[in-house]
Amino acid sequence: MEEEFTGKVAVVTGAGTGIGYEICRSLVAEGALVALNDLDASVAAEAASKIDSDNRSTIAIAGDASDPQFIDSLFETALDRFGRIDIAIANAGITTYGSFLDYTVEKFQSLVALNLQGSFFLAQRAAKRMREQDTGGKILFMSSVTGHQSHPYLVPYGMTKAALRMLAKGLVGELSQYGINVNAISPGAVLTERTMGDDPDFEESWGQATPLGRVATVKDVANAALFLVSDKARHIAGQTLVVDGGWASTSYVPDLRIPD
């Protein structure tokens, strides 16, 4: 039986670990061909190898997803290998903590460069190719519950994530005519290598804060992502799907360890 994504080609940034990796793994398991990006070449290569040791369905493309020139080369490499682009997922992003009153220009610029500039130009490059192919396609942004609700020491980060929700909505007016669906996901507390590194008590503290009683797994978020880039979601556009176990409905914030 043919898998859900057989013959589809996806580009996913920030996919060496965590949510991005699980999205790539899940797409390949459903028949897709995937260009997996990570800033770290060794991390990207290891991730691609774990997904596809024969290097038939997954290629690793290392580089800085905030750089529009790299984004161009990312797509060129993916097209040289697979010949088309059907799905683009702007997953690469950074989280920087800090008091609003003390937040530096340098931290702000690096945050905006990856979270906003990188996502914007990834979508632009993907949309141009999809229009050229005349095949339509799916573009997905990775927002956050911090773009819906106030969160201590994450005001700049939440600002960028709220902007991605608006980007998904705003592009409906320009890209729907080409059969391109643009949506976003807002994960809540997700157990990843990064979140555990930031706070060793992350799973316990956020599990208590989440109405469903546990933090999300990367598979929970990947399941939502695969739905939004599938044909099942072909009539969904400009929406943000919140995957947070109910946290945004209650907004309880636990006593967190805030990284420096």
C-alpha cells in the first residue's frame, strides 16, 4: 500500500535533533524524500544516517538557516538531488532568555535573524519553486505558545513566534492562488535535548503545569506537522494549531530555572 507522502519532497530546517528530526523521520517513514538541514554538519549527517543509512531518501545539508544565500543553496542542493519541492518546514529557531530591560542588541539581532528572517526567506524560496512547478505545496512555520501568552523572560522570543503566526495568515492572500497552503504550529512544553539541557527539571515542572498532566513528546508535534502538510489538510490555510496539552487555556507558569 502506498504511504501518505510517497513521491513528495520536503525541506526541513533545524532538523538534526528534537522536533525537526522527528518530523523528518516521520515523513520518510510515510514515503517522503527529505532534505534535512542543521547548522552543525556532523549533527546533520548523523541524523540523516539514522533515518536512512543508505542515503536514498534523506540528504543532510549543513548550513545557517538564517542566511538567505544559504537558503538558496539549500534548495538548489535539494532540487539537484530530488528534482522538486512539495513541502517546506521552517523549523530552525533559537530560544534566548532574558529580562526585557537588560536584553542586548546582539541577542535581539541573532534571534530575529533565525526565527524571522530565516523562516521568511525559506518560505519565499519554497513558494517561488512551487509556483514554477505549478504543483502547489505546503509551507509550515514553527510558532510557540509563547506567541499566544505572556511568559517571563521570553518576551523577544514570544514576539518572533507571534510574528510567524501572522506570517502564516498573511501569506494566504498571496499564495493560495498557486495552491500553496501555509500554516503554523504552536508547541507548548516539549521534551527535547535542548529543553532538558536548559532545565533538568523540565519534564516534572512543565508536566505539572500542563492540564493533560505531561509535556509533549517530539512525536506529538510531528504528528500535527504531518497532518498540516498532508492532503488531509488541503482546505486548511492561514491557521495555527496549538499543541500544548491545554497549557494556553490555563497559562499556569511553574517556578522555572531560567538559563543565563
